[in-house]
Amino acid sequence: MRRPLAAATLLAVLGLAGAALARPIVYTSDIPRAHPDIQALWLSEIAPTFRRTPWIARFDGVTTPIQAIDIDGHAMAYGSSCKPHDCGANVVRVLFDPAGGRIVAHLRLTGRADRWIGAPNARERACLLAEHDGSHRRPDRC
């Protein structure tokens, strides 16, 4: 009698896990595919030398899930990408409007001055810099 119950429980758990796994999580590396308009805007904002660096140009590095964030009542999306095997001080953090039209970022590279991309306002700068404090917290609001 226990085996049918155990089998039914296992199937139920697998079914729930399958449903959870089926829910897509969009990572920063998905921007080129999921948000081609944002990707085009990004490429127009970054310097030509960075267009040849995959983890910067295509977010083809170690990336975070895209997270919704509220900045002064405006819905934005946050994500980051860092250089594989050298993430520490080689990271780009981006905020973008999922509806298109705006992307801003903070780029930190080992041995180079930090760069602001897309002219972020003071609140956006504060939000992007919050991630560099080592806390790895991502608030819902900035």
C-alpha cells in the first residue's frame, strides 16, 4: 500500500518541479534575443572597442537574471554580465526600460577608470553603484 502512495507523491513532486522549471527566467545574456531593440540601442551606446568584447557587447559572460526594479516610479529592468573567470572587477551592470528606448550602465574593468554608458541620472547611478558595494543585494526600488 505504501508503494502506490510513494509513487503518487513522487509524481506530484516531479509535476510541481516540472511546472517550476517550465517558467522561463530571462538572464542578462538573453537580452540580444529577448530584447533586440534594447540590444541595438546598447551597441549604439558602447564604444567600438567594447563591441568586440563578447561579455560586454552581447552580455555573453557570467550573467544574472533580469530583475524588475522601480526607480522613482519608473519600471526598469536590472541585470549584469561579468568577464568569465575574472568577474571580480570586470563587470557591466545595466538598467533598461523593457518597453525600449533607454539603457544605461556602469562598466568596471581591472586597471581602468569606471565608465558610465548612456548618461544615467543620479538615481540610476546610485542604483548601479549599489551593486558594487559587495553586498550582492538587489532591491526592488532604488
